[in-house]
Amino acid sequence: MPFNVIGYVFIIIAVARVFAEIFERIGYPGFLGEITAGLMLGVFLQDLPRGDLTLMAEFGVFFLMLYAGLELTPEEVRIGGRKSFPIYVITLVTMFFLTIPFTNYSVGTDNIIVASILSVASAPIVIRMTRFFGREFLHVALSYAVISEVGALVILYLLINFELHHLSYFELFLELLKDALFLGLVLGLNYIIGIKHCLWITMRLRRLKSDEAVFGVVMIVATSLALISEEIGMHFSIGAFLVGLILHSDLMGTKQYERVHAIISGVTYGIFAPIFFAWRGINFETEFSLEVVYFFAVIYLVRILLTTVLVWDKEIKVSLTRGAGISSFGVLGLLVGEVGYSYGVLSEHMYALASLASVLGIFLSATIGLAISKLGEGTP
């Protein structure tokens, strides 16, 4: 890797971490500061080696999804998914119909991809709001974030295959079935191994003397499954997420899980996540018009009201916080839009609308959570 690329990487990480710290101090999630850093760097750094930095940002996706998997167990996803999956389906369908007026009432890949982008939730904002909507709801909210992110990636790559390879509807169904079988096979093997070979795995991991060896084993498994995921037509990050999901403490043992969690957390948020979030800001593209403002206002208002009703609690404050957490859009939506646009399955206009809606939605949901937290602190 040339020296100038390394220099740019150091600059991006340093500026992103400074902005992350500033945002953390004023009560916002740090990744919003990293996106803001990217927005500013995009103005000043014009001659970026985009190919190399895109590769670094993809490592960020890989580690973020791996870390997201570590934060949950298959059982938690299953339990939380019972409530979150219907909410996701209702949100996805609602967002689909809301996009139709903005595509001149024609229906195509634009509507489906933008609907999936606008249905995503941001896991970091969900975690930040946990104490305001109750920890018992955390599994539902995190499950929604995971389901919506995986759903957006699956939808994107199905449509890319459909458009580029001119698949028939039957072939598209077979692609979807193949993806479902892959997910079911991995989770099924995890269930069987967890029952019959849990002790064997724990004992073998204990024999590894160094953290580097543990990290190496995890990376071998994660990259292998990521490559398989990519080969069958899914995004590589889905394979990384599945590895994080199956490496829970019940399978590895508490001590080994803590070792893996600490290593992955340090690598993710110390190096690759700042690059990923900043790169999303650097690549941010939109258009500014009354239509853009109107689009975001309609989308966000409908989504937060719909979600608040679907997750209603006795207290309006708790319900609104739950709604804001699940309606927090997500940075992964920017990646989905970027990939969709680069492959030609998403128009430039709708990509711009979805990008701005995602960024504004993240900031607005975080602001609602911050405001509610301040009100909570002022309540005797």
C-alpha cells in the first residue's frame, strides 16, 4: 500500500476520532461525529485514492457486522425477532408505498431498494437509548436493527443479480431460497455444535495461550464464511455477522468470549469503524431542493409515528424513545445506496433522496433520544 494511502488513512482516523470524542461529550453517539468528520474531509481532500480507501471501508463493514453479531446470541435474535420481524415487514411495505409518488408513480428497483434503506435501524443509537426505553426492549430493538440491515443487503444483492443477470422470477425465487438455506444451515450447525461439542470447543480455545492466536482463529472462521456468503450472491458482511452471532459465551465459555469481544471491539472501533463512518461522510451525495426536504419530512414523520404505535408502552416518553430508536435509519443504508447506485439498480435522484434521509434521520433520532434523556434527568 503506497505511503500516500497510509497518510490519508492516518488523517481520516485521527480527525474522525477527534470528532467522535466531541460528539460523545455533547451526548451524541461517536459515529455521528465520524460521519461529520467525513463530510468535512470530503470538502478538503480532493485527491483521495478512492479504490484503496474503499477497500479499507469494506473492512469496516466486515468488523462492524462481526461485532454486531457478538452483541447478540441466536436465542436473543429468535426471541426479539418474534416482535421485531412483523414491525420490519410493516415498515418496509409502508416505506415502499411512500416512495411511489417520488418515482412518478412507476414501480421498479428504485422503490424496493430505497424502501429497504429507509427501514433500517441504527444499532449504536438503539444501545445509547437503552435506559430510556427499558432493557427488556433492547433485544427487540437490536433484533430489528440486525434484521433490517441483513434484509437490506439481501434485497440489494437479489435485485443486482436479477437486473444484471436477467433472472426470471423463478430463478429469483431460487436465489432467495438459496440464501434462506445458507442462513438456516449455519444457524442449524451452530445449534447442533452448541449442544454436542460446546465443551470440546471451550477446552481447545483455552489451550490457545495468546490473544493473537484467539483472534487468528476467529478471523479464519469469519473470513471463510464471509467468502462463502459472497460466493453464493450475498454480501460478505452477512457471513461475518453470522460468525459473531454463533461465537456467543454459551459456546465459547465466558472467559474466551470476553477475550474475543475485547479484541474485536478494539480493532473495530479503534481502526476500521472510524474509516467506515468517515468514508460514508466523504462519499455522501445528495441534492438540495424542496422535494428533498418534503421527502424526508414525510418519511420520518410517518416512520416514527408508525413505529411508536407498533411498540406502544404505557408511558408516552418510553414509547417515543422506542419509536426513535427503531426509526434511527442507519449508516449501512448509505452503503446499500452507494452499491445500488454503482451497479445501476438505483437512480441518482433516488440515491440522493435516500442518502439525505438516512443522515438526517440518524441525527434527528439521536437528538430526540438526547432531549428525552435531558428531560429524564430533570424529572425529580
